[in-house]
Amino acid sequence: MSSEPRDWSEEAERRSEARTYADKPVLIVGGLFIGAILLFVFLNLRENARHQTCISNMKQIGQAMQLYLVDNGDRFPPTYYYSGKHLSTWVLVAGPRVNRPDVFSCPSARPDEQTQVDNPVIGWKGKTIELSYGMFLAMSTADKNALDNPGATALIAETIAGGHFASYDPDPIAGGNDGFSIDFDKKGTKMTRLAVSLRDESKGWVPGNTVPRHVNRGVVVLFVDGHAETLGPDLMFLNTMGPIRPDLWAVPRRER
């Protein structure tokens, strides 16, 4: 009894197709996994670049402030002041000493977190600039020499306009456009307007439950001596700084 010869080429083709179909889900899952890793790497690199830009911004603002000190007997500009009915901020005097208006804006800040301030430099386009940094109110017109440790005391930090803890001292602000200033809250336990948010809304404002604007990095702070650092988001809690940062929110001697 004879039989038809087996077509091994067709058999091999069928097996190959079966393997192809079986491998497709693996390839899809693998592709999605690699895509997720690449996206994470991209977002991390982008935020790192934004963080570095923010630090660079602070350093340029610090240089502008140091120039102002030289010209004004080691006294800082007012955090804000009135000219008639017009409210002006420290940016008005720092602006002419920096090169670009975007120096005052952190690239990680959302549009709704920015403070709208007057354009301090003729020639910059537009009437306002976006500001995401605030000056420590205690430093307003303060003498730099009245501080015991200028290298450990904050001058300017990242802020959120109209954010947590309503502005305490700058009473004239309308509509929460107040991120140009940092101050103690009414209880004297926290700082207003710093660029941090809650990790868990149900736990409230307690140490360890805060997230900085630069996630996994921190809040960029410019110190009185002109250098910039990135600190953890718990810098807003006055009673948790411990011995490491005792002078972070120090008040000049004339204000004590």
C-alpha cells in the first residue's frame, strides 16, 4: 500500500506561522514595556533639565541682588511697595540687572502658578512677566550685615501664586496674585506660598506629606550670600528644620 509523500515544507511553514502568532503578544508586551521605560527616561531627563534651568535662574537673580546691594549700601530692595495706587515688587529693581524676562520663571511651573508682575525693563516685549519666585518678606529693605549667617538664610524661593496659606503681611493683593512674597503664616509654624503640594490630601499639611515642584528633587532656594540650593519640601515647616537649617528663615536683627 502506497502513501503520498509528506510535504515537509508545508509542515514547517505551518509551524512557523504558529510560532509567529504565539510570539506576537510577547512582542507587544515587550514593546510596551520598553516604551514605558523610554518615556520615564525622557520625562526624567526633561525635568532634570528644567530643574537645572531653575537653579541657573536663581543664580542670575542672586547676581542681580548682589549688584543691587553694592549700589544701595548692602540693603535689599523692598519686597513690595506702593507708588500712588500702583503696587510694585522686588522684580522692578532686579529686572534691569538680568538679561531676559524668562529668568524669573521656573520652566516646571504651571501657568496658573505664576504671578503676573510689571515689566521692569523697557525693551522687553509685553507689559507683564511671569514670576514663579518669591522674596522672603523679612528681607525687605533689610541690611545684609544684620544677619548672623547670610550663607544659611533664605532670600528667594520657588512659589505658587494664590497657593496654600493665604498671604499674611502683603494685604493689598487681589485675586491671589501674590507669589512674589514668602512669609510666616499667622500661627508662625509654616511658610506661605512655597512651591509644594500635598502627597495625600486626607493627611493635610504635615511633614513627610509634601511634594516639591521638582518631584524627587526639591524646592530651589536662593540664599542671602547669592548661592542657590535645592532643599526638601519640608522646608516650609518651621519647627521641623532641626539643627541642620536653624537659620533658614532667620529674621534680620532689626526685626527681632
